Amino acid sequence: MADLAADLGFLKLRNPLLTASGTFGYGLEFAPFLDLASPGGIVVKGLYYGPREGNPPPRLVETASGLINAIGLQGVGVEHFAADVLPELRRRGAVVVVNVCGASDEEYLRVIDFLNEQEGIAAYELNISCPNVKQNGACPAMDARATQSIVYEAKARSRRPLIAKLSPNVTDIASIARAAEDGGADAISLINSLLAMAVDLETGRPKLGNVFGGLSGPAIKPVALRMTYQVARAVKIPVIGMGGIMTGEDALEFMLVGAMAVQVGTANFVDPAAAVRVAAEMGAWCDAHGIARVSDIVGKLKTDR
């Protein structure tokens, strides 16, 4: 059997598959379907300091080969998470990465300060890239200077490794990634969902209550692959790729272009055990192709003709 272990330097994973934030709840919701210690890690739903209601409904729309969501980062807040969720995740042996959110720089730091005191967290994923909150999808990760600033502040306060999650809604993803690296990020994760919308021709109204949402699923995979490739070539820190991964071969393509680990998102809605299945498919593909370690294919894309 192929060795599926992934070593990010600051974190060693049993396999390179993590669940993507916003698609796997806080992990416990999926306990009936899989062993929560089986994925390489669980990136929990984004957390602000206090509870958050999110956007008005409708909040989900299916589209060709994808899903548009405008959940608006609804959540329970860090205090509830630490008291009622984190201990159970720890008991089940899950590798927990907390997706950190903030309506301001101060809130990001307040969330990190609180989480620093909790046990059972492997790393933070700094969510500076959600496209469906307000301001027509604007977020810190759309600007290099803002990215470097908030990453620098967050890293200075963090007692754990910090992963910066980037937005695809930019013209030069490499420059944003370098800004995150310069700010002190330990790794980059990308891509978050693409800013999108859907309309109802019969009613003449948007299909989402928030008008805009984030497109995810197989439709965005080509964009995600391209950006992962560009970022892996632009920075020296590890890259975690995501965007439309449905199968083991999808995941391996991300690793081929330079990702050291991947996240499975929208697939979790179709198959609650997708993370485990995709990891098994990766191993089977490696076995069939005589590859002893999945890490051996990282960044091995051949671009010569």
C-alpha cells in the first residue's frame, strides 16, 4: 500500500485529505458517517467570537456542476465551540484546524487569543477570503497590503501554525500569496469559492437572498488548479489546494501541480464520507502506478513539450 502521509513541516498528517471549512460543519455532524480521526484533518466551520446568524434565505442554489452558497458564515462562536464541540472532537482523535473569522482585525485577534487557551487544536486557518458576507464580496485577501497586515498581526498573536486562506477573486494570486508569506503565514490554502450569482427569469429576482454567493464544486476545479500551480511556484511555504475535488484523481492533480495537501469541500454534501473515499482512491491510484509515497508526485507536473 502506498504511504499517504503528508508532512507540512509544522504538522504531520496521516493522509493529505482535510475537510474544507463550511462544508463539514464542526465535524460532529459527520460522525455517523465516518471515523473523524480518518481524514488527515478537519477544518471546522468558520468561527467569529460570538454567535452569527448569517445571511437571509434562500442561501443555497445548485448550478451546472456546482453549488452557490451565501450562508454568510453562520456560526456558534468560539465560546460555545470550545465548551461543547472541541472536547468531543479531541475525544474522537480528530486533527482539528479552526477556521478563524473576524469582522475586523481586532475580532480576528480576539478569536485567536481565546483559542490559544484551548487544547486540541492543531492549527488555525485564517479566513480572509470569504466572498459572500457583504461589500460585493470584498475581503482582505483581495489586496496584498491588507493580506500581509492581517496575517502579520494574527501570526504575532498565534501560538499555533497559521494557514492563510486566499480568495480566487483577484487578478494576481501569486502576489497575494507572497504577501501572506511575507506576513508570516506557515502555509497557504486556496481557493475559496468564486464570487457568483444566480437569477430567476420568471420572477425577475436573484435566487439568493444575499444576491451574491460563492461558487464551489467541479465547475471551479480548472481555476483552482491554475491558481494552486501559480502559488506553489511563487512561495516557499506549503500550499494546500482545494476547489472541485470529487475523486482521488482530482486530489492527485492538485498535488501534481504543487499542493502538499488538499481539502475536500462540496463533495461532502454529495457523499458524507468523501474525505475517506478520496484518500482511499488516491492510495489505489498510487498502487496501480507503482508510486510508493503520494508525496513523491508533489510538484512533478511536466510542462515541457
